[in-house]
Amino acid sequence: MPTTRATTRKRSAVRTLLRLWPYVRPVRARLFTAAFVAVLASCTGLVIPLVLKWMVDGPVADRDPAGVWLGALFLLLLGFGEALLFGLRRWLVARPLSHVEAEMRAGLYRHLQRLPVAFHDRWASGQLLSRGTTDLMLLRMFLAFPLTFLLVNSVTILAGVIIMLIQDWTLGLVILGPAIPVIVSCLLFEQRYSSVARQAQDQVGDLTTVVEESVLGIRIIKGFGRHRSQARAFWELSRTLRGTELRKARLLAAILAVIVTLPEVAIGAALVLGSVQVADGELSAGTLVAFLSTALALRWPIDSIGFLLAMSQDAASATERYFEVMDEAPEDTVVSGARAMSAKGTGLRFHNVRFRYPDADPDSAPTLDLVDLHIRPGESMALVGATGSGKTTLTALVPRLHEVTEGRITLDGEDITAMSREELRSLVAMAFEEPTLFSAGVGENVLMGAADHELDRALSIAQADFAHALPQGTDTRIGEQGLSLSGGQRQRLALARAVVGRPRFLVLDDPLSALDVHTEAAVEAALRDVLADTTALIVAHRPSTVLLADRVALLSKGRIAAVGTHHELLRTNAEYAHLMSGSEDRLGSGSQAPLLPETEDAR
């Protein structure tokens, strides 16, 4: 799984952040208005030193109490106006930026649904979760604060410097003295901070992965007493992340030391020089007060530069991580138009199919090699093979969870790559050996968009009528991963989900492995009626499952080694006979199979 670390690759923060524009564009009017209001509020604050100059050189020097009270009123109104304008800015940005974050999160979720299974096989879920949560929160904070105030503070500093230069250019030059070292320090800070920020965000993704795996695997951790080793692994990642965050803090502290110290020294120098000029009569006291008040008013815009640059780099890294996922090519969604497939058709056929996983060594042997197999319309084909022979991979090619490397697969003569995935998956239903259930009601897990009236039939076929006895019946929420149910119950619900839509083609990947023999026999009896009208490919490990099928295909080392009925292959193929004898040794054979108690299917 690529964690897509980019700590050594140079990138332009501005160019990266500009990719957010399509999401920001719909709310640009309010954001521009908010920026204008913030600039107006900041410039209002710069008027205060001018009022102080008028008060000191006028009413104070002339000992005019009425003028002093008038000046105080002006200062009060300016302060109130500045606060009101900043409050208006916050109100303007709150709703649209929440909308931007929601749209980006929804877009990421939709895109993840459309990405191929190979992508999800490579990426850790924690990395994807952190991109949809922590990273988007950083982007919202950037759009709400740093983006606006980088502009506002730049305008404020420029306006303040112009005001100071107009008041006294010699003092203005003193204040401008630290500008070059501050700019150089900021450029160096950006280069170093960007890589550390990216590293920290990737480490958050790794930590999220560990937490998620620990929660989902809590039964294994407790069962094997591995809580201490898991805690140590978590602590190691936490310590690594803490070290990275401390590096960020040290870099931020260094730039803040430069940004805060040099302007303070310049203000001190201007105070001394200005005081001398006032004492010599070269400068009025009001001008010095106004000059210093303006300089002090610029302290926060200057001091905040390091903080704003850090947040901008965090946001640039978050944007980069977000678009690393969004830039992944989704499964094609081209709809080739509705096709009326023949009622009889030609069934399911593999034409010299070869498959190699995308991340496999190009020189390695393919997982599947020149598979040529024909399942006739209405026929059930059992797929048998040793562990690692490629059975599950072969079944995953039918609904295009993976794409064939060479060759083609047809349904009733139609190449599956000529169909949209939506159309293909409306024709093909699957039940996996490892059933996946969602934190929803039983009915929602089974129906998955099918008509409600099909629910009872599907539950009956899968011998999952236990759902009606749950506390809220089929509306009972079964919890994350369905872990509140037994393994056999989860598998039966997954089987019910496969048959609920009356699919034309059915792919079952060892769907009965977790069932006791009584339940298995009942399910098989019900499945025979379903399979009579369905073209089916069934991965089987046990003779009882094999006997559901009309014919059997033996998959050996990625190739179809033999095809025939169960009894034919037992007589003519030693590998098949060996596989079936191993199954019978484990499960018993025929009527002599050991009967497992019903409690074996309970938690």
C-alpha cells in the first residue's frame, strides 16, 4: 500500500492550493465579500493612530477637554466598527466554507466508490479516512482564516508602511530595516516546513489505520492476548508522530523568533530616534505617537506571518493528499446503451483469459493463464482447486472487480467490457466466502436496492429466517461488520443478498463454508430451485457443495485442468480425486458425515 509520501519532492504550495478553486468558485462571492470586509476592518484599525495624532497635537496640546472627549468618541466608534466588521467577516465565511468541506467530502466518498478494487487493495483504509476527515478539516480552516488574512495582512502592512513613510520617512526606513531578513527566513521556513507537514499527515493516516485495525480485530487481539504488543505498536507510531509534530513546532518557533524579534528591535530603534527628534523639535509628539501606534498596529499582521504560512503549508499538503486519491482513474462508467440480451443466450464464457495483479512482478507467472471455460445457459458449474489456484480471482473477474489482462469474458455472447459496470452488475450477483455486512438493518443489508417483497423469499432460500426473531425483526441493526451475528448467520445473509434480485448470473465463492451440516443441507435444497433458472459459477471445497452443480471445472495452477461431472472427474483425474478425498476425510462422506450440533452456528 503506497502511503504516497512526498517529503522529498518539491512542489509549489500556491499551484497546489489553486486546485481548490473549482470547489471554492460556487461560493466565491461571499468569500470575496468577506475578504473585502476584513480589509476594511483592518484599515479601520489604521485610522486610530491618525486620530491619536490629531488628539495629541490638537486638544491635548491646547488643553481642550471637549476635543479630548470628541477624540475618545471617535476612537470608540472606530473600535466598535472594526469589531463589527470582523464579526461580519466570520458570519460571511462560516456557511459557505462548511458547504465547501461537505462537497469535497461527498466528492471523495463518491470517487472512492468508483475506484477499482485494485486501488483499495493497495491503500490502507486509515490513509483514506484521514484524507476524508483531518485533511478536509485543515482545508476548511485554511479557507476560513489563512487564505483571507494572508491577503488582509499584506494589504494592512503595505498601507501601514505607506502611512509611516508619509509621517516620517527616516523612521519608516528604520522600521523597514528587518524586511529582507524576515522575507529570507520565511522562504527558508516554507521549504523545510512543507516536507515535515506532509510527513506528519501521512503518519496520522498510518496511526488511523492501526486504530481501525485494532478496533475491527479486537476479538483476535483479546483471543491471542496481543493487547500489549498492539499497544506497543501504537505507541511507536504515536511517538514517531509526536517527534514529527515537535519538529514542526521547532520550525515554527524559529520563524516566530525571527519575525517577532527583528520588528520589535526596529520599533525600539524608531522610538529612541523619534524621541530624540521630538526633543530637538524636528518632530511633533503627535506624529511620534501616531507613528508608533501604527507600528504597533502592524505587530499582529507581521507576527502572524509564520503562523499563517504554517497553516498554508499544512493546507497545501492536505490538498496534495486529497487529490492523490481524486486523481486516481475510476472504473469506466461508459454506458453503451441498453441491449436486449437473448433469453437463451450462450451463458458465461471465459475466452483464453489471462490475469496478473497490477502490482505483481511483470516477470512472474500470471495468477490465471489461458483459462478457457464455458458455462451453458441455466447450467451450474462448480469450480474446484487447491488453495492458491486462483478460484476467487477467477470469480472476481466476472463482475469486473478486476480487469482481465488478456482474453475476454462474455455473458450471453456480449463482452463484459462493452457493458457499463452498472449494467453488468445488475445481471451478475455475488456471494463471497467472507461476508461483509454494514451497520444497517438486516433488510437493508439483504435488499441492497431490490424490491421489498423479495426479502422473505431470499431469507427463506438462505435459511436466514432467524432474522424475523431478532428484537426488531428485519429492521434490527446488526452493528459494524455484522459482528453481533454468528459467522454462519452472516454468511446466510450474504447468500440471501446474492439471490434476492433473481440475477441472470450467480457467482458464489464457497458461500456455505461457515454452516453446520443441517443448515447446509437445507440451504442446498433451496438453492437447487434457484440454480435451475440461473447460470451459476460456484467455488466449492466440499463434495456436498460440488453436488449442487451440473458440472465441475478443476483449476490447477491458474489453468483449467479438467471439466466434467463430479463422478467423471473422480474416476479420471487423480488431482480432483485427491482434493475430494481430503474434503471427505475432514467432513465425512454421504450419510455418514458427522453431524455438527446446532450450537456450532451460534456465537
